[in-house]
Amino acid sequence: MPNIDPILLIAHIEYASWALKRTLECIDKLSPEAITHAPGNSCRSILATLRHLYETDWYYFSHLTGGTAKLEFHEGAVRIPGCKAPDEYEALKQEHVRLRRIILDWARENIPAQKDTVLHGWGTWSVWQVVMQMANHTTHHLGQISTLLRQAGYAPTQSEWTDLILYYVEKFPAASACAEV
């Protein structure tokens, strides 16, 4: 089993929260119609993608804290009994922020001691694997939302980008300064 640094795991949870916050700030600049518009391609609407992201974060966090939430598949969509994301964007945005804060608080308190704990839920995975999956899943869907933002006519500026390296430069400035030499 790899020895994953708990600080790096926590940083990935922080990154996912940081990237989500930046993305929500971009979405705030769109009309309600643009947020709910389904383009008819492999991406669902911005709102539907955010709802999926919220529900799967809840699902993963449920497992991290000892829960046994189940996944259901219905008409090509994942459903999680016991978790229903809000239908309205403003309420969903607030719930995302709240859930991410809870996840981050839990991570800071528990990951150092529990990172190698094996969880039994939809599979047999360790805490560090679920944390990395959460971060990767967030990145995947925020990338879809970035495409949908551009299709809606909004191109995020460089100060709004969610690249992992930009988060690292902001989070670990001393390490970035050394790289510039």
C-alpha cells in the first residue's frame, strides 16, 4: 500500500472545495436559463451536473464516516437514496458550500489517523482512495461545467481557472518560489 501523505490528501479535499467555489462564482454570472439549459450532448445542464456532484460528494462522505449509502441507476442517472440535492441553484450552492465545509472539517480531524482504514461500501477501498476519488470526480465534473460555461457565452478569466497547479501555487507559495530559481 502506498504511503500517502495525509497533508496531501487534505490538500486535495481543499483543492476540490477551492475549485468548486471558483466555478460557482462563474456560474453566478449566468442567467437562470443558462444554468438549467441542457445542450443535448454528453454534458447535462450546469444545474444537473452540480446536483450530481453534490449527491456523490454526500455519498462518498457517507462512506468515509461509516455510512452504507447505496447507489441506484435510473435512466442513465445515478441516484442515492436518502440524499436529494436541492432543485434550485441558490439553495444548491449553499448546500454545496455547507457540505464541503463539513467534509473539510472531518478530513482535518480524521485523515491523519484514518487514511489507511479500509471501508466497505460499494467496494472495499481505503479512506485515501475515496478521498482521491472525490477530488478526481469533482475535477471531472467541474471540467464539464467549464465547457458548459463557455457554451453559455462565459469564458472564465485566468483568475477564475481551476487548474490544480494554480491551487498549489496559492496553497504552498514557498515551494512555488523555490521553483522559480
